[in-house]
Amino acid sequence: MRLKQPSAKDKPAVRLRILASLAWQNLLHKKLRTSLTVAGIAVGIGAVYFLLSLGFGVQRLVVNEVVGNQSIRTIDVRTDNSKAVKINDISTERIANISNVKEIGKSYFFPGNLKINNSENDSIIYGVNDGYENLTNLNLIKGSRLSDSKEDNPILLNKASLEAMGLDKDLTQVLNKSVEISIPLSKIKKDLGKLKKTFKVVGVIDSGSGSEVFVRSDIFRGLGITELTQLKVGVNDVENVNTVRSQIENLGFETSSPVDTLNEINRVFQFINIILVGFGGIGMIIAILGMFNTLTVSLLERTREIGLMFALGARSIDMKRLFIFEALLLSISGSIIGIIGAYLLGIVINLVMNFFASQRGVHEGFDLFANPPILIIGVILFMIFVGLLVVVLPSRRAQKINPIDALRRE
């Protein structure tokens, strides 16, 4: 006569705390097998995390290098050298009145020459207003901005211009120095001749490898130059950039925005990250097979133990939960160890790469790896999901074990 297993409704539930403790003890009982399984998971998830962290880090470096100090909520407005369309007061006012336009930055730029003491260098001379400074977010490393200065003729020099003249060793000494600017404006207007004026250095910025200097746009405005070289339009929200651009282009102007570059970079790196995850997925497959093997062997070894637990009053759902806890413990511990290992390896590689870069004259530090919290949480949740999938078959088999048959086994 075959004994009927009591209904699950007739049995009290085993507390989750007890099941978690049992799962932990079961894993500790086979230390070597558990260690190898956790190591496999750590290698697999660590490889995925390491490659994704590298992908996101390089993407951030590329974005910072390409987009630089430009706000993604800005639109650069220029003409195509057409005589019919000009950036003057009238067109500027029309653009400023477009819905969702928050601020207008005005700029002139002309090739010129700057001279400090006995050092000279060719440079691009920018004449900008306060709006341009606000929208460009100039990377000020010493001194103050033009809009914050009380000097009559302030000037901002970029670090590259000082390097070209050999004055970049002590930036503090450059502040308050007199700079003579020469611009051949006759190419713009024949009756203007050559602008030659002395300015005082109020700040040093880092704006790239080209020599650039910034002065107030009033200098050129006072000479009667009413046609701007470029406008920088600040939009109140990134989502409105395309709408505002369309309206500006309808006025006959050409536009560009850092959003275009950013979208292109993101598209490229989405593809690259998929490839990187594919390489890391090879290790993940090995880790998944190792976890499945560990849980399956554990089930076969503990068939009599499970039968005894049934006989003592455990429910089939309790057996399923027991194996789920074991899978979660393996997944979480392996993920954490893998992420920590990948993070430490990233630090070592960063130190090595920065060292070699400094030997070749690159003095600014950089980080090849990005560790955003969303990536860490996402990788752990992914491994937990994988663990729950892997444990489906062993947990079902444990749930369906007949206690009488299990206890009869030798």
C-alpha cells in the first residue's frame, strides 16, 4: 500500500529564515565545489562587468573630448556665407522670440595675433557676450570669467595659447599681464583697417589644443561690426532642441548641435557594448553550466535528506524555495566578488595607462572605466535572474520527490 503525501495545506510552512540558513549550510558542506562554482560565476560576471565598464568609460571619454564644454541644450547658428541671410540684430531678435529659447549667446571670431612681453603667437580671437559664456561653460582653471571681471578690457587666454608661447609653467603669473591683440579687420570691412588694442589677462581656460582668446563682444560692436559670426542658442530642454532647430532653419540659417554628435556616439557605442557583452557572455555560459551542475548534483546527493524533510513535515514548495535560496546565494556572492575583482583590475589598468601617458607628455589624468550605480545594480539583478532560470529544473525535481521512494534509497 502506497502512503499518500499529506496535502500542502495541512502542513505548516517552514520559515524563510530557516530555509536560508539550511541553504547556506548546504553550500558550506561542499566547500570546494561551492568555491569553484562561485569562482566561475565571479569570472563570468566579472568579465561582463569589466567589458561594459570599459565601454561606458571610453564612451564618456569620447563624449567629453568631442562635445567638450558645449552644453547639449545649445544650438549653433551660422550662415552659409550667403549675402541674403545675415546674423544681425533683426535676425537675432527673431530667433530670441522663438518659443522655448532660453538665452542667446553672440560671438565674433577673427584670426589675429597676440603678444605678451616678447612672446607672440597667432590665435583665433573671439568676441563674446555674457550669454555665450553662460552657454559654453568655459573650463576656467585660473582667474575669473569676462562677465565677472571689473576690468575695462579683460581677456581670457586658453592654456594652448600659453603653451605655444612657453608661458604655461606658472599660470598664476600670467594673470593681470598686459596682452596686445592685433586683428586685420580690413578683410571684414575695408575702412576698418587693423585693430590693435591692449587687454589685461583676467583668466585662463582649457578649451582644447588650438590657440584661442576671448574678449568682450563690445570691442567689435563699437567698431561698427553688426554682423555676428555665430549665435549660440540655449534651449530650455533637450527635448525641444530639434523643434527650435527646425524653426531657425526655416529662417534660412544653418544649425548644428552637440546633440547630433552625442546621438552618433551613443549609437556607435551601443553596438560596441553589444559586442563586448558577447565576449563576456562566453564566460557567463561557463558560469551558468557550473551553477546548474552544482545544483543538480546537490539534488541527487540529498535525495534521502529531502525525503526525510518531507517526512518531518516539510512541504514541496519548501523544497523548491530551498534550492532557490541556494541559487540566489551563489548568484549574489559570485556577482559581488566578480564586480569587485573587475573594479580593482580597472584601477590597476588606469594607473598603468596614466603612467605611460604621463611618460609621453599627457599630464591630465583620465579614467578608462566607468562604474555608474545603475551598471552595478543591473549586473547583480541580471545574475539573480539567470540564477532563478538555472534553478527552475532542479527545484521542480526537488518539489516532486516522493518521500517514500527517497527514504527507500540506499
